Amino acid sequence: MSSYAETLAENVEEQSEEPTQRETPEESDSVDELTLVEAICDGLHTEMSQDERVMMLGEDIGRNGGVFRATDALYEEFGDDRVVDTPLAESGIIGASIGLALSGMRPVGEIQFMGFLYPGFDQLVSHASRLRSRTHGQLNLPMVVRMPYGGGIRAPEHHSESKEAFFVHEPGLKVVTPSTPYDAKGLLTAAIRDPDPVMFLEPKLIYRAFREEVPERSYEIDLGEAAVRREGTDISVFTWGAMTRPSLIAAEELAEEGIDCEVVDLRSLSPLDFDTIIDSFEKTGRGAIVHEAPKTGGLGAEIAATIQEEALMYQEAPIKRIAGYDAHIPLHALEDYYLPQAVRIQDGIREAMAF
Amino acid sequence: MSSYAETLAENVEEQSEEPTQRETPEESDSVDELTLVEAICDGLHTEMSQDERVMMLGEDIGRNGGVFRATDALYEEFGDDRVVDTPLAESGIIGASIGLALSGMRPVGEIQFMGFLYPGFDQLVSHASRLRSRTHGQLNLPMVVRMPYGGGIRAPEHHSESKEAFFVHEPGLKVVTPSTPYDAKGLLTAAIRDPDPVMFLEPKLIYRAFREEVPERSYEIDLGEAAVRREGTDISVFTWGAMTRPSLIAAEELAEEGIDCEVVDLRSLSPLDFDTIIDSFEKTGRGAIVHEAPKTGGLGAEIAATIQEEALMYQEAPIKRIAGYDAHIPLHALEDYYLPQAVRIQDGIREAMAF
Amino acid sequence: MMHAQSGIYEQDEHDRLRILDADGTVHPDATVPDLSEEELLAMYEALVLARRFDQRAISLQRQGRIATYAPMTGQEGSQVATSYALDEQDWLFPTYRDHAAKHVHGMELSSLLGPLRGYRQGYAIPDDVNVMPEYIPIATQIPQAMGMAWGYKLQDQTDRAVLCHFGDGATSEGDFHEGLNFAGVFDVPVVFVCNNNQWAISTPRERQTASDTLAGKADAYGVESIRVDGLDPLAVYQATRAAVRKAKEPGPGEGRPTLIESIQYRFGAHTTSDDPSVYRSEEEPAYYRDRDPVDRLRNFLENEGILTDERQEAIESRADQRIENAIEEAEALEADPDDIFEHVYSETPDRLTAQRDDLRELREKYGDEAFSEVLE
Amino acid sequence: MMHAQSGIYEQDEHDRLRILDADGTVHPDATVPDLSEEELLAMYEALVLARRFDQRAISLQRQGRIATYAPMTGQEGSQVATSYALDEQDWLFPTYRDHAAKHVHGMELSSLLGPLRGYRQGYAIPDDVNVMPEYIPIATQIPQAMGMAWGYKLQDQTDRAVLCHFGDGATSEGDFHEGLNFAGVFDVPVVFVCNNNQWAISTPRERQTASDTLAGKADAYGVESIRVDGLDPLAVYQATRAAVRKAKEPGPGEGRPTLIESIQYRFGAHTTSDDPSVYRSEEEPAYYRDRDPVDRLRNFLENEGILTDERQEAIESRADQRIENAIEEAEALEADPDDIFEHVYSETPDRLTAQRDDLRELREKYGDEAFSEVLE
Ligand SMILES: Cc1ncc(C[n+]2csc(CCOP(=O)(O)OP(=O)(O)O)c2C)c(N)n1
Ligand SMILES: Cc1ncc(C[n+]2csc(CCOP(=O)(O)OP(=O)(O)O)c2C)c(N)n1
Ligand SMILES: [Mg+2]
Ligand SMILES: [Mg+2]
């Protein structure tokens, strides 16, 4: 019996829903200043150290440490049974993850870029999302599918996708995206421990944009909860991922004009935290949604539709969607015109205020 | 040179955008009483007779005539070069369709059920939707992907999908769905002649639900145009496909209560006919949307979001979404509870009226 | 291009493992697998049950008591034999046609009927049974079965193998390719069983792929393979048993995964909604009917003196009784519309709970009758 | 599991077609393909151009003048040779690495640089050129190339073949499987060229699949295949030319489609963002560097007395001049933000036009500078 298998045997309760007992090291409050991608790597490391069932699979995540170094040094520490370079096949990666989860492992699959997920889309929407429901709750699939998403890094075609709406429309999948290093580790930890399949979308534009204090110990941020990043009284700005920063910048600049924005980072895109959304909107009576994906059929539509459904009486102006245009994100020479820039965000908010 | 190739050689202008000159038979007004699926078959027949470039490929569409007989007798008439049974592979079918279109053919691919499209999703969203844009307008893809969709026929799992929102969120794809036999033939004809890739969604619940007069000659219904199926002054009901009939039934019953519904059949889901939507809403000031797909992230969200964006000043009540629930459509014992029934539609409309 | 008459070229018997000849006598070069009389009889009883279940299910469908059903007549021999070759702890990944395989590996007959009556309860897996719900999207089970086998290997649960069924048509899907390729690379304890029944609905085997055999496709993945006469339950048992053993304890130079091409024939329609007379000739099945797996095993057991008329009768009446009980159970199933909202997530999100409450309210207001209107 | 040292087992040269030995002398058993002096020189010039273009592109990327670039050093010999083997009317489906293949089949050098500078104009195909834009999602071009070839066959344009490039990694994707299977079933005039450069980013060939060779995978589809020394331009030319001829005019018993495994080595990084020292040894490339395709062809031409020092100089300076011109052209490219909204559909929908107008208004109001802020 390999030593990996031995430790596993101690830890694994077949199909147990309970997270295994974690080694609780001296509760330490030591922190590191990490970038978002480092925090993801740290989160993977912490969770793999504490739960032997956690393993990773994907393209170039092993020796290479991932094309963005999100799995840096994990191969060296955990070996190639737990940090597995797979053949180049996304349906294989997601299908294998389902099977691994069924066997009692906790697979974390990496898709190299969101634009390369589609060969595995069928495994996600026909099975990952449904095995719990199909079996009347008898099977669960504790698996995570991580992938960088979004534009702005001057990448080739297919490397700037932002199609979170596809996953949100599929019942049974959870979808989260962090906007800060702290959240990245906490949400990832929660995603790995969650009994349901979680799509973990990584805003690669801000992988290394800034550092933040991240505790060394493990901690969870509950899935399904939005974060109010800036309180304000005039208008609610709903956003997520890499668009949180330009939204906050826009808010600060607008503050100087006397417009007081509340900025809500949704974090969890499915399920959506409608309570926080509605509470904020009822306070401000105005709203704007900022996302990278094409406007039509994007998640902004769901948020606007829900607000008018539940809080029409509070609505003082049309909710403005500041989003990618209904065209494919262009090659990089024009991408700054496509993505919601602070200037567009400000303009959109002013418009919603002026109504 | 085969006789097929000969006629082709006469007809085919490589990459020509113009539809080939059609044989215009004596303009006859003879009509048949056809079901929706018969009208589709008739539309395929008419178009294949008139344009030698049109061919079909899919699973079991040849000798078998399609599992719903949508391609009945076409194999016998046009032979197995033009009505092609493919291996069981949806990415192959859609990928081949792209290549066939590039070579100058006009392929009509059939996916046996929408739930089996996903293996081919990548070819659709990574290429079919983009080749025109990628090549700066230099290539076009006159191809159609047909598929039955929707619930209510007591089918096994995966046979009742309604995920039109996935396609609508992808720029570059056109998406249409008929609700009557007459429209089925006209929209299909237009789709086949269209220079862009068109997803042709067939509401299988009403494949044989009723008959309607359908001209023998060929005719087009312009893509991108909604149809007002019932004029009314109190509330606008937006729907499409198989939900059009229960919406109309609900409208008639509500008329007896003094609620005068306008029922708009969108027909074209991408691009959406926002002019008709907004005009209708500005007239009534109230709205309801009826669709089978799960509510969250469904197309209803886009419609409601757009209305509040463009016509908030007219809005007298929350726009009600009467939709599938945010769960997978259940196996058939419960599907009538899942799909929007006339009773739910009526109740939803009453609610929107009572606000 | 006219299709070659399907199945003709599959009729060369020399390229496949078989033990029983068409009439049930033991083939001169073959050795009967080491099974006790009881085991052989139990296998036969499972075959009889399967055949009768199939006939009954078809007639239930005709009566509108179950929905579309995928018959297995002609293929039960292989199904029963593959499941017999499994150990209890092994997992089975079935398709919509593998009713007998599921039952032999532990699923109740009534569970098989549940989904056909529209209730997902039949897909719930009893705790001590290792059978996945049937897979409907073709070939999608293949990477999953591979993944589960991989997981057991990683956990050093080397006494476990995973057996994965699929059809000849499934070999054309990308998931077949990706699943088998991973299996070869990671050397996982999985047994792939391709039930080559010569047809994928109306598409004959020759039209599915230009390769000589389906088994041969395994070479592309460094996976070992074998062709077996799928109408010979003993041959299928032997091949599967060997593959399961090898998955768990590969000998030197052996790989764990195996692809078994079990050469069969779909005697009947693809499903109860299908009419094969539209696309294939009536004569075609004759060759295969002459090799009916049930008859073949019965003849063998009679020749061996194991099966008496008395036993045969008992077997048949037990089968019928069990089928009747199963139907009764399945017809007693009920489902609460609340069930739609359950088990979508580990914890039901608020919006979904609200939707459940909405439906409850509507039912109270209008009564359940209002929901049973025909939609169209 | 430690990876076997990659590429080692690919170093047995007896299993592949080659014409030139490592030092450029003609292999004793081989015959030089029937190419005129001019053709040989032109091919060599294309090779020199490719090598220099590659070096220049890498340095442009370092200077921030183009974005991420996928180098081809070591692979140009095969690229140039495959395109030389095409007739003008044949179509080429390239990947992101097939710069030289695209150029030889008609794309301007400046077009190659356009997308790297962020302008899709470089993907627009001149009317008389039959080169698709590069494919980035791995293996997705395979069913499409097959479909185009099928379309030409249906139209009896039997003087046309389609050549489709992809890498060793691509053979693991479902689209490889589905595309090759269709090609076998419909017997279409397509030539699949698998550029086996031993690595898919950091994943070595051995980890990609457990099959012995990549060429051998063709058997699973009834497709013929050949392995060729991909660092030997003459061998690649010969194999490809034969495959193109067969695609158009198959002899008795021959199929139209062919899979060519062109055995190469990726001398450099996967792309300019990649650092191969993290995952592979420095020594590994030595074996292949000793077989550099440019040197090999030069030695051959010198031995044959075709290439003089003078010619060599002329070739080099012409190459450099053309590259400089191309860079100048590419750097002069501009794009109007309106372009984002063009060519999404044959007719731009109203909503998209409105979005274009919105952007125009914003630019007027705030100036283009406001859009060049760094987003993060
Ligand atoms: C991905 C997918 N595409 C299409 C279908 C529709 N379909 C159901 S069964 C079938 C034929 C399957 O043939 P085969 O794999 O040989 O299995 P068999 O039915 O013969 O047992 C098809 C095309 C499906 N279920 N899934
Ligand atoms: C579907 C898909 N998955 C992942 C990627 C990311 N990716 C880009 S190149 C590459 C490796 C390709 O290897 P190979 O096919 O051998 O071609 P090479 O780059 O060696 O020429 C990967 C994984 C992609 N482009 N497409
Ligand atoms: Mg079959
Ligand atoms: Mg490679």
C-alpha cells in the first residue's frame, strides 16, 4: 500500500458528506501578503495538506506549475498522484473528476482558460450538475473546476472569455469568483469542502494586480454570500471578479461629484445572494451592473429582472447594464474599448443618477 | 462527374452570398394542411429541390427519416449524398457542417434532441459563431443546426431540454423557433438561405398538435421579427415555441375575466425584436414572460431587463416571469408541475394585473 | 453509397472467443469456465428472467403503463454474464439498455421500472449496491467510469474494478476516445464493454466507422482488447472475468484496462418508439436468432443434465412472480411535486424554496387537476 | 511515476520515412523527390526565411511590439515541406504555430504579424489564398477540415485536397477522434498532419497517450497513415505529396484520407510566455539539434552543388528585407473601435448598432485617452 493510499485509508469515509477532521495547527494568525493567484495556490496547498482526498488534475499543472503558476510547487510537494498532468482533453478532465469524486476523492480540475472549457461542457451540464438530483440526493459530487477567465491581458483569441452566465443558467452547479486574494483563498477552501460541484472562476486580469494580507491558516468564506465593498446611499453597483476594482475606482471618483455609490461584489454567482442585492437596492433605489460578458443574456439581465420583480416600488431609474458588447471580445488592440472601463462605468452611473 | 455534382457545378458560386437563382414554378397558391413537423419536412424538401447546395446530415435522418420523421422520405428522393446518416458524434456533425459550408454547400445539421447538443457546443461557440467576425467578414457560414427541444412529451431524461439562453448569449449565432406550421416552413426557408449560422429550435411538444394551411411554394419569414398573435391592451405576454399555445389559451380565458392580453410570439430569439417588445409594452404597461427553461438566467431575464431599461416610465407593475423552476425538468411523472401550464400562466398574469 | 448488408461481416466466428456453439454444445477447442452447477443455474435463471422482463416491459409500454423502453432481447446473455463476472464491490456503469446487467449486480426489478414510470426514485442507489443510474447521453459514462476506477487505484482499493457498458455507436463519440486514452495513460482498473449490437438506432455498424473491428480501436490507447461472441454467455463471462481479474491484479507486462467487444445483435427495435422495418431487412436477424443466448445456455445445461423440465418450470414461474411483484411496486410509486425542488443542491437555495412555495400555493388555489391538463 | 525521458523512444529512425541523413547526405535506400533545382532552392529559401522570421518574432515579443508568440524553430522544415506539397487550390488549416506553412501557401508575412499586434485584419483571407485563420482551440480544426474536404468531394471538385495541421497533444481531444472517424467513413480528400514535436506545453508525448505511435491511431478509423522524419524536409515533402495525390486520385484499394505523423521536436519554448527549463532537460534537444532541418537541407544543396555562398547570402538578405517590410506594414496597422461591431452578423442588429453609437458618444465625450487606462 502506497503511503498516499495509507493516509487516504485513514481519512476516507466512502461518500461521507462530512469534511474529514482537520489537523488544527496552533490557531495562528500569521499572515502573508499575497497576490490573488498566490492566494489560490496557498488555498490549494492548505487544503491538500489537510485533506488527503484532495487532488488536482489538468493540463500543465504539474512540473510546470500551471500556465499562470497557480499550482506552483504543489507537484513537488504532493507528487504526481495528487497533482496530475492529464492528456489534452477537457471532457476527459471533467468526466474523470466526476468519477474521482464518486470514488471518494475530492478532485480539483483545472481548465487552462475558460475558452477551452467547452469540450467539457457536456460533462458539466449533463452530469456534474445532475447526479445529486438524478439519484434523489443519494450521490454527491464534491468537485471543483477552476479556470481563469476574463479579458484585459492582451491574450490571443479564446483567452479572454467571460461566459459565467452559461453556468448560472444550469441548475445544480455552484459558481463563484473572487475579487481579492483573501476571498480567493476563503472561497476556494469552501468550494473544495462543498459537497456540490463548484465552478471556481479566477479573474486572471487581477491575478497579480495587488497584494493583500492572507492568513496562513485555512478559513472558509461561505458560498452564496455577496460582499458590500463600499457602502453608499445613492446607487447600488453590482459587479464581480475583475470588474470590482474599476467599479470601486469609479465610485471614488464619483464621490467627488457627490454621487455616493454602494459597490456590491457578488462573489457567488450561483446561487446569487438576492437578499443583499435587494436590500442594497431598496436603500438606494438606483442600480448599475458591471460585467465583462456580452450584455445580452448576461448575468446582469438576471439581476435587473429580479430587482424590478421584487423592488419595483423602490426603483427610481432604469437599472443600467455596463457590460461587454454583443460582439466577441476583440483581439487586444481594441479590447480596452470592449471591456467596461472606469470611464464607461462612471458614465453609466451618471446616466442612472440623472434619470 | 456525378449528376449531383453536375447540377451543383451549375449552381455553386464559391462563397457567394447571394442565394442562387431559384426555379420559380408557376406561382401557385395551393396549400396543404400540415402539422408543424410536416411543415418542417416540407420546408426542407422545397429548399433541397430548389438549391442543390442544400444537404442534410445527422443521426438517423436517412432511411429512418429522423426519430420524429422530420426528414421523412427525403433520403429516398435526394439520395445519401444529400441526406447523410453520420456516425454518432455531435461535434463531428457541427464541425463537419462548418467545413461543408466553407466549401460552398449549405448544410442543415440535425441534432437528435437539444440535450445531446453539448458535445458539439464547442464547435458552435468557438467557431460557427465567429468565423465571419474572425475573418473580418471575409468568410460566412450559411449553415443551420436543427433540433427538437422542450418538454411535455413524457420522454426520458435529457430529452426535454430548453436551453435557448445558451445560444442567445453567444454573439454571432442566430436563434429562431416557430410556434405554427406556417412559420415553421417560412422561418426554416429563411434560415437555410441566411448567410449566418442559425440554430433552428423545434418545439417538439407541438410537432403534431394541430394542422394549419401551409403553401406548397416556398416563402420566407424574415428572421428577427416577432409576431403579435393576439392584440390586447392590458398586459403584454412574451413567449415563444410550444408556450405560445398555452399563453393564448390563458389569454382567452382571462378575456372572460376582463383582462385583455396581448400575446407576442418572439419567433426570433437572437436577434430579439426589441422594437415589437417595447412597442407592445408601452401600450400595455404590464408584462409577463412565459418560457420552459429555468427562470434564473433564462431569456425572460433579458426581456424584463430590457423593458425596464427602455420603458421604465411606462411600467405599472413588475414584469412577471412564468418559467421553468431552477431545477432540472423532472422525469415525466412531475413534468406537468414543472412546465408553465395555462393555470400558472393565468395566475401569473392576474398577479401582474393586480399589482 | 448503399450500405453493405449489416452484420454480414460480423458473421465470421473465427475471430472471437466462444465456448458454446450455436446449438449449445461446447466448442471443441473451448473449456467451460469454472462455475458450479448452482452458479450456472442462477445465471440461466437470470437470463430467463431478463427475457421475460423484456417481453413484459414491451407490453407494459404498449398499454401506456410505462414510457419509452429500450428492449434487450438477444443481448441479455451478455448483460447477465458481464455482471456475473463482477465482484460485489465492483461498480457498474450501465446504459438505458442494460436492465439485466443492473439487476444481476443488485438493482431491484421495481427500481428498473421506476424511471420508466417517470419517477427518479428508481435511480436512487441502495447503500449496498454499486450500480450507477443509466446513462442516456451516449458515451458520457466512459470518462466517468475511468475516473472512478482511477480514484480507487489512488486509494489503493485494488480489490475494486469498474465495468462500463456502451454500444457500437458510442465508439464514435469524443468521450469514448478521451476516456479510453486516460485509461491507458493512467492504467486504471476499468473494463470497457462495447455491446456491439450492429446498430445504433438505424445506423449500421459499417456506417459508424471504417475500422475493421471495434476492439481494434483499443490499440490507439495502449489498451488491451478482446472480441467475444456476445450471444454466448459463457464466453462473455470468461472474457469479462479475466478482464476484471487483470484490472485488479495485472500480471507482468499486462495493463489494467481492457476493452471487450461483445458481438451481439439487437433482435428487436431500438426502443418501443422505433420501427426497424423502415431501415433493415427482416431476414437479417435470422442468423443471430439461431444463436439465441437463452436457448444456447438452456441446451448446454440440458446436455449437461443440470437443467430438468421441473427446474425449468420453477425458474419460469419464479421469474413471472418476481416481475409481477415488481410491476405492482412500481405502479404504487407516487411523487410529491415538492420533489422537483429537492436535491438540486446539498442545501436548497432560497429562491428555489420560494419557487416550491409558489407551486404549493398554486396547487392549493387551483387543485392538482389544473396541472394535469394536456399542455399542447 | 517519473516521466520517461521524453523523446528518447522517438529516436529510433528505422520506423519512419527519411531521405536525408542527419548530415544532409542522401540516405542509401532513399530517392530524392522529383523537384527542380529552382524548387529546391525556393524551398530552402522559405526555410531560411522561416527561421529568421521566428527569431525576429521572438525578439519583437521581448520588445513588447507583438503579443505572445508560438515559435517554430526546428519545425519549419516540416511546415514548409507540407505547404510545398499542396497545389494552389488546396486548402490549409493551420494552428497557432504554423506560420511558415501559412506563408508558403500564400499568406503575407505582414498578415501573420497582424493578429499578434492585436488586429484581426491579419485573419482576413485574400481572395486567391486558401489558408484558414489559425486555430487556437486544440483539435477543433480537424472536423472542419474534414467537412470542407467532404464538401469538395460532393461537388466533384476532385482536384482539391484539404491539409490539416495539429500537434501531438491534439490527438487526445475528442475532435481528433470524431474528425478522423468521419474522414474514414466518408472517404474524404483530407491530409491530416500531426506535428509530433514531443511536447504539448509541458506534457511529454509519453504522457499524452499510451499508444506506441500517433500514426497508428489512424487504424481505428480505417485511415491510412505514415510516419516521417519531420526534420527532413524532403521526406516530409514526399510523404505529403503522395498523400495529396492519393486524396485526389486514390488508386485501387486506396482510401483518400491519410494521417501523417511528422516526427519533430520543439527546439524552443511553447510560446514566449513559457519557460521549458521548468519541465524538461537542457540536454534533450541535442539529438534533434544535430538534425536541424535548415542545416540538413543546406548541406544537401551544397553537396549537390546547387547552393553557393553567393546564393546563400542573397537568400539571407532577401529574407531579412522581407521581414523588415512585413514588420513595418504590421506596425502601420490601425483599427477603429467601430470595428468591434462589424461582421458579427451579415447585417448588424439594431441593438449592436446602438452599442456602437454609445461607444462613439463616449469617445467623443471623454476622448480615446480615457480608454487606454490600465484596467486592473
Ligand atoms: C450524445 C447523444 N447523442 C444522441 C443520442 C440519441 N440516441 C440514443 S440511443 C442512440 C444510438 C446508440 O447506439 P449504440 O451506442 O450502438 O447503443 P444501442 O442503442 O445500440 O444499445 C442515439 C443516437 C444520445 N442519447 N446521446
Ligand atoms: C481545447 C484547448 N485546450 C487547451 C488549450 C491550451 N493549450 C494551448 S497549446 C496547448 C498544447 C498543444 O500541444 P500540441 O497539440 O502538441 O501542439 P504544439 O503546441 O506542441 O504545437 C495547450 C494545452 C487550447 N488551446 N485548447
Ligand atoms: Mg448499438
Ligand atoms: Mg506538441
